[in-house]
Amino acid sequence: MNHATLPVILLVLIAGIIFAGCTSAPAPAPAPVTTVVPAPVATTALVTVTATPTVADQDAGPVRQPPSAQQVNLLLTKDRPTSELHLLYQGGPGDVFTQKITMRVYNADGSVEDYAMSSGQKPVPGDEIVAPGTHGGDRCVVYLTTAGSVYKVIDEKVFANM
């Protein structure tokens, strides 16, 4: 073999490689992508209006007495000359279960006050809530917490005895 044939073979081989890449069919263009945009759907928003319960609404439920083994004696009175409201705890069979006694007073002048017997601690017989009242009728709502349950035990309008 002569020395001239080697470069010629290499030249033919390189030319074949070059022409082989150029003569191939061009790659097809990518197909256009169609994007489907959903039409807007009419929606109706549900708006819930929640009224903030007033203090009077919180006391709207019925009076309920605890089970007989958990009942206690409470005496609600109004003093005639001073119009003070007195809630006296007298104990009873449920004294051991009693945890707390509270009273909400709706005065005839429109004011509302909350009171807790024994500073919110377990009351003992003889403990009392003394609250200022008005000369008109004052509504008193008394709650008894006994054995972990809360009972509305008194809900009445109190007037001074004449």
C-alpha cells in the first residue's frame, strides 16, 4: 500500500460522514400544543351571618335542677330599704359535689353584672353573694357547678317585699 492511499481513504471516510449527516431528513417540527382554558363557572357564595349572642341570650335556657343527690339549698331575697340582692348558700345533700355558684344580675336600669360566691371557689354553707339592686324588679340568674356539670337553678325577677 502506498502512502498516498491512506490519506485518500481518510478523506473519503470524513466526506461520507459529513454528507451522511447533511442528507438526512430534517427533524419534524413539534406539533403545536393546544391549551384548553375552562370557561368561568358562575358561583354563588354562601354567606353565613352569625349574630353575636347577647348576655341575655346566654341565659335564655330553662331552669334545670341537678340530680337529687347533688341538690343544694339557695335562698334569693331582696332587701327592701337598700334594694340589695342576697343569695345565701345553705348547703344540702349535694354540698360535697358543689364546686362553684355564680349569679348574673340584670338590673332594672339595664346594667348587667356577674358575681361569684366565695371568689369562685367551693362555697361553704353560710356563704352569700350580696349585689346592689335597683328599686324596680331585678332579674337574677343563678348557676350551680356540681360534679363537673353546670345547672341554671334560679331565673327570676326579684322585687323588694313591702
